[in-house]
Amino acid sequence: MAAIVGFHVERLLPAKFSAVARLQVDCNTDYPEMPVKRLTICEADGADALNELAARIAAATGKAYELGDYGYDS
């Protein structure tokens, strides 16, 4: 838990495929070239499907979270 910086929700609207959300965790690393690494925890259908889950996990862990801007799948 000490390495976790916070949580991020990547929110994608449909361009070619369906809307999707990805819950990601940002972690500190021991590599100066990449001090923070983002890892995907889970994915769900719908751009806003993981907003509430991210908020609950952040509150339970005392870590920050952010909802990413809406983007489009490619």
C-alpha cells in the first residue's frame, strides 16, 4: 500500500467500439526513468461504470483518485 499513489479511471466513449472504463492504480517504482507506473485493475462496459468503485476504493485506502477526461477508442 505504501507504493500506491492513487487511482485513475480512464473513460472512453465509443468511436468504433463500445464505451469502456478502466480502473487503474498508480504506483511508485524504484526506476528513475519511470518513477510512477500505471496498472489496470479492471475494465467495465460504459464510460462511467467504474466511477463509484474508484471513489469507494480511494476512500477505503485513503488514497486520491481522479476521473480522466472522456476520450474516444481508436
